[in-house]
Amino acid sequence: MSSDAPGFELPLRLLLAFRMLIDELHAELARQGHPDLRPMHGFVMQAIGPRGTTAVELGRMLGVSKQAAGKTIDTLERVGYVERTTDSHDTRRKIARLTPYGMDALNRSARIFDDLRARWAHELGEERLQALEADLRKVTPDGLWRLDTPGWFGSL
Amino acid sequence: MSSDAPGFELPLRLLLAFRMLIDELHAELARQGHPDLRPMHGFVMQAIGPRGTTAVELGRMLGVSKQAAGKTIDTLERVGYVERTTDSHDTRRKIARLTPYGMDALNRSARIFDDLRARWAHELGEERLQALEADLRKVTPDGLWRLDTPGWFGSL
DNA sequence: CCATATAGTCAATCAGGTTGTCTATCATGT
DNA sequence: ACATGATAGACAACCTGATTGACTATATGG
């Protein structure tokens, strides 16, 4: 099948590779005290960043509505990764900030991703891995990381 | 950021590359008479294959419950990509088969993916692209393509 | 021939997303 | 100073896709 339709393999492998990294990340995170963290939480927390964000800003970054971003913040808040504070300069704004627990998850994620990358470097060779990263950079746009993957994938 | 956390970039680029391919596929499919096809439909139709499947089997292949698989078949049936027939040897089973319209979508998808791959080959060079594919093969498992991406990504 | 396993369906529930609406608060221009 | 318009957040209604649990119909095997 892949001989007569060589183009089919690429997207599958890309998705599979992504999933493997994410699944292994969360298996390891679970071992390190973050069993409730779901794939998209990591993305959202990174988007929130160390300085915090509002629902509107988060929605723009993630490419979803402010309501959806607000609901996601609700979830993260309920699980303890995020807390809401009010902006003293603009009482309308409620800034979502990472809690120490959230920062811990983010820091651990970064380390685990580095470890996973190192494993790939071991399997492929550092040179080949750098080439792979460079090539991916070449075919993907910079900036703009749309994270509306769940809804994007399904629908109709 | 990518200097102190080099491992963060890889998963993002993989996802982004996957999304680009899928988005361009569906933009082109829409131009070619399949405007209602959603990303996951292609995956499901490929899982159904030319010989057809039942909801239970499909659920196993996709890693979702038989009910979810049944609903997905309902959707595909409603849009005309799939039709249900009964198995004469086992009247419990209802086999979902691709309609000619569904086969057309699948064939066009294959051609479009080939074109997209050719574009990447043009941008990266055929050699580099083959190296990329080989490397992805090396770090991803064969067989077992779990396609439960929508639910997998979100949840909690 | 009955007991068990399997295929499919129905119903209730949940997560996440969307749009629309509403209120409170800021920011600006006259 | 104030009226106007823009923005932030919350609430409600609705859609899709997935889950579990319960139920029916049909095979299958002891």
C-alpha cells in the first residue's frame, strides 16, 4: 500500500510520532506526581506562561473562542494547576496564573521532553535528528500555534 | 526558549506538520467535490477499507467503543460515504461498506497526499525527505494505528 | 436445548467547542 | 464631565463525539 501511495505514510508517521512523545511524556508525568494532567493541559499551560494570561488572550493564542478558553481555565483551576487573580489596573481582567504545582508540571515536562529528544538522538544520531528538526521547521510556519486540535479533528 | 528547552520544539513541529498536511488535503478535497469531508473521516474510511467492517471491528481498530464507532458510521452514512449491508452468514452483523463516493474520496486523498509529498520533496530534496521518513519509521511503532485522536487529546 | 458470548441499538452523561446575549468596566472624543 | 463605543468576563443553549450501562436479537457450543 505504501508503495503505490507513498504520500499516505507521511501524515500518519507524523501523527504517530507526536502521539508517542505525548503519551510517553504523560506516562512519565504520572509517575512524577501529575497523573491528572491531560495532553492539552500542557499546551495550555505553556500558552499561559509564567506571566499569566486572560481568557481572551488565551483564546487568541489557542485559536478558540474566549468562552472555550475560559472553560479550559476553569478546568485547570479546578485541578489546581492555575489560579485566577484580578488585574489591579483593569478590574475587568482576571489573570490566570500558574500555581507552583502548575509550574512544577511545566518544568518537569520540559525536562522529560529533553530526555525524550535525547533518546531520539541516541536512536537516530544527533545529526539526523537536527536535520529532521530543520526540515520540519522548513515546512511548517513559525509562530501561530493553533491548539484547537480536539474540535479541529472531529466535527461535521 | 528553544535553546534552554530543545525538546519542546519537536512535538510541536510534528503536530504542526501533520496539521498542515491534513488541512491542505481537505482544502484540496473541498475543491474536488468533497467539501464535507472532515479530517477524521479519512482515517475512518481507510480503516473501513475496501472490504467493509462492522462497528465492533471498527471500534477495535480505532481504539474507541463500539457505540462511538457506530455513531461515526452513522455520520459517514448520512453524508453518503458509507452504506450498511447485512451479513448473510450472521444476521447480527451489519457491514459498513464504502460507497463509490467514499471510494472516490479515498482515491483522491491518496493522490493529493502524493502531491503534497512531492511538494515537500521539492522543498527539502527527495533525499532529505526520505531520510525524514526513515527516521520517523525508526522511532514509531509499526502496525497499530490508534485513531482515537479527538478524545485522546482533550479529556480529563 | 439451554447457557453464554457477541452485534447492534438506545439512553444518559460528560467534555469541549460554538454562538448569542448580558453586565461591568475601561477608553476616548466632544 | 459625560456619552459613546470597545473590551473582559460570565451565562445559557446547543452541537459533536466519546463513554458506560442496559437491553434485544442472534450465534455458538457443551
